[in-house]
Amino acid sequence: MSLERIDFLVGVWRGEGHGDYPTIDSFNYSEEVTFGTIPTKDFVTYTQRTKDADGLPLHTESGYIRSPAGGIAELVIAQPTGVAEILTGVIEGTALDLTSTMVGLTPSAKTIRSTARLIEVDGDVLRYRMSMSAMNQPEQFHLEAELHRV
Ligand code: HEM
């Protein structure tokens, strides 16, 4: 396990995003993400919250990221919508390219089959793109955002 391989994420990030999916209207949102550390621990903590254009809360989620071996990252995320994502993938420089190995759903959750997340850090700018197969649609774009370190 190595914190150094993923510590480029650590910080508080704020910015704007855009979302879409064939089953819904497209939307814009503002977002705050915090990647943190805990003394002596070798993982990164993750919390995220978003607001719509009127400032009302939208999606929120939280989880953990760790790197068990060189070039490898693992991410677990819990969402209040009854969804738990487990993603694994590669670290390339200061980018994480992750795909779900499992999406857990509570009985009342919407149908989500798979997800993928690309997170790229370029100095004080963090960009991500999230796609999913949900609502019986093939995997495709749901979200993208650009955040700045605060
Ligand atoms: C920045 C984070 C996110 C924002 C701002 C966001 C926003 C939205 C909005 C506004 C909708 C349409 C209205 C609604 O159904 O609530 C929606 C639908 C949906 N989102 Fe997201 N979402 C986010 C992350 C996610 C993630 C991580 C997943 C899956 C793991 C997800 C899965 C879905 C699904 C399945 C729908 C329902 C589509 C339907 O009912 O046809 N979203 N999202």
C-alpha cells in the first residue's frame, strides 16, 4: 500500500460540472470535493457534494482510495441513493482510470450495471468524467466537471 502514489489528489477542490443521460434532462451543477488523509494511514479519504443552479443540494457521495501496488488504484464509494461502487484501475502519472468491478444496489436503488471514472489532476486543476450503464442503457456519459484547488 502506498499513499505517495495517490497523494496528488489531496486537497479541497471546487468547480462546475455538467451531466446528461438519455433518460433525463441535461443539467449543470457546482461541486466541492475533499480528498484527505489520516495520520499513519495509507489511503485517501473522499467526500463530495453538489448543488444545482439554484443552490439546492444534488448528489453527494463519500469513499476511500488506496493504491495496493505500483500503478494500481482501488476506489470504494457509498451513495445515499442506495448505491455502492467498487472500482479498480490504473494510475498514469497524475490520472486515475477506473472501472467498476461491482456495483451494489439496495432494493429501492435505480438499476446501475457498471460505472467508469477518469480523474485527471493537472497542478491545481482536477477534471473528471464519469460514465455508466444504468436504466437499461449501454455504458455512456453521465458527468464531467472541472474543479480547482482552493
Ligand atoms: C456529481 C455527481 C452527480 C450529479 C450532480 C448527478 C445528478 C443527477 C441528476 C440531476 C439526475 C436527474 C434527476 C434525478 O433522477 O435525480 C440524475 C439521474 C441519475 N443519476 Fe446522477 N448524478 C451524479 C452522480 C451519479 C452517480 C455517481 C451515479 C451512479 C453511480 C448516478 C446515477 C444516476 C442514475 C441511475 C440516474 C437516474 C436516471 C433515470 O432516472 O432515468 N449519478 N443524476
